[in-house]
Amino acid sequence: MKWFAGSVSTAVQVSRRNNALFIVFIESKNGKGEKMRDLWDKIEPSLFDCPIVGIHLMEGDEAAKQFAQIYPTPVLPASYFIDNLGKPIEVITLLKDLDYDGFFSKICNTVKAFNASVKPAPVQNDGGQQSSAASSNEVPATSSSPTSSASLEEKVQRAKMLLEQKRKAEEEAKREEEKRRELERISTGKLMQEAQQKRHEQELIEAAAQRRRDKIEAEKARERLKAQIKADREEREFRERRGRPVDASAGDMPTHRKMPKMEPVLSDRCRVQVRLPDGDNIVEEFASSDCLSALVDLIRQVGRTILVIKHAVALDDKSVSSLLRSMPPSS
């Protein structure tokens, strides 16, 4: 059903000008209103043999309130059928449940009543003409009854056929829509799967790169550790060489070489050798009766400090003679 897009007053003017049946559908805001709207959506105006002007109103709208002031609307939803004189011919409600056939039948009966009300009356010139016109009109009236019923059945069949075609078209459109959505879901799923796969591959690449960086960092850390260990070892060896009581020329000699034991020999002379930190040696002979203070005085004269004494002696007691220390003539 195609509804008039203008206002109610404009629709009334158009219906009167075209001598058309005026239909006002007021939809309620509930399930019954939706049902009557669905019934109207299935109606084809071309099935009726009279012009129709219909307008669709919603419950609570200003136009519906204005219409209710002229035509009371105690029950909604409702469909008003009004002739060109403003007189309601039929009011269809859903107080009793209606299917499409019942709804269509009510509309057909209303259209028939409207067509009957708008037939022009015969002109009365004289009695003979009136009687002849009456007699001529009576014959078609009696013969038009089966024709009218047949026409109504044809319209019903045509309406059912159109309704079936519309239903099939809607089902086909629904199947196409479902097919399109399914293809869209498949496409979206593929895109999501590809994106997930790319993300996984990127994560693997980043993980491999991170492992390579970690390996390089670990290798650098090992190299730094080795270098630190080597530097510590060299520094320790350097310190040991500085504090080792051997000369530089004897650095390559075995450190644990066993020296021959020398027995002290009684003599009135004693030779003392002092090795200084820079590698120089001081060699001097003393009398066996000299005290250790003589050696200290000699070193002070040279201006150097004693670092190593071959035999451990008590340096505090400088009055002890070398002989008492059991020092051989060559120490």
C-alpha cells in the first residue's frame, strides 16, 4: 500500500477532487499496530476498481489528534474508510484477530459499498422514460451479481498470487543477504587469519632477532670478562714481580730451584751483599766483630733503603755482631 505523503487536509482535498475512497490508518504503538501495518503492506491498490487515497498516522501524533477530534478513535489500531462526503463507510479494527484473507475481504466489501454510493442517479424526464430506464437497469442488476462475485474472486486470487510472488521475492532477497553475509564473514575470517599469521611470523622474526642480540651481548660480556680476568692476572703478576726477591735477569729461571746448603765457616771477615729494589747490589766486607749498625750506616751513606735481608735478623738489636748471627764469610 502506498500512503499519501502530505497532510490530512490535503489528502481530503485530493480524495474529493478525484472522487476517491479516503482511507485513514492510525497505527498504535504495540504489536497489533505492527500487525495491521503488515496487512496493509500486502495490499495492492491496483486490485480495486476505484481510486483510493490513503494516509498513515501514528498514535499520539498531532495529525492523529486532529483526526480524532472529528472521528473519535476509541480503539487503535484502526482503519477508517470515508466516502467523498466525509461519511465513514467502514472502520476495521483488530478486536477480533484477522488474517490477510479476512482483511482483504473487508476492504473489498467497503470498496463495493463506496462504488454503489457514488453511482449517478438516473435522470427522470417523463414516466415512460423512467419506467424504461428502470426496467433496463433492473436487468443488468440481476445479471451483474454473478459477475461481481466472479470479479471479487479474481481479485482475491490475484491478490494471493501477488502476495505469493512478494513472499518469494522476500525469501530470495533474504537468501541473497544471508549468502552475502556468509561471504563477508568468510572474507573477514580469512583476513583475520592472515593478519594473525603475519603477526605470528613477525613475532618469530623479532624473537630470533632478540636471540641474536642476546647472543652477541653474551659474547661481548664473555669477552669483557676474559679481558678483565687477563688484566687482573697481569696486574697480579706485575705486583708479584715487583715484590719478588730475584733480579730481572733471573726472571726466567725456575723459582723452586734447590740451592746448595752452605755451612758457616769461622772467620774474622764477613762479606754482606744487599740487593736494592731497582736491581742494584751493594757488597761490602765487615769484620766478624762488627755490629749490624755498621751495615745500616753504610746503606744510609749510599742514600738507599734496605728491602731484603738474606737471613732474618732482629734489626732492632744493631749491637749484635755478625758472627753471633752465624753468618758465613760470604752472605
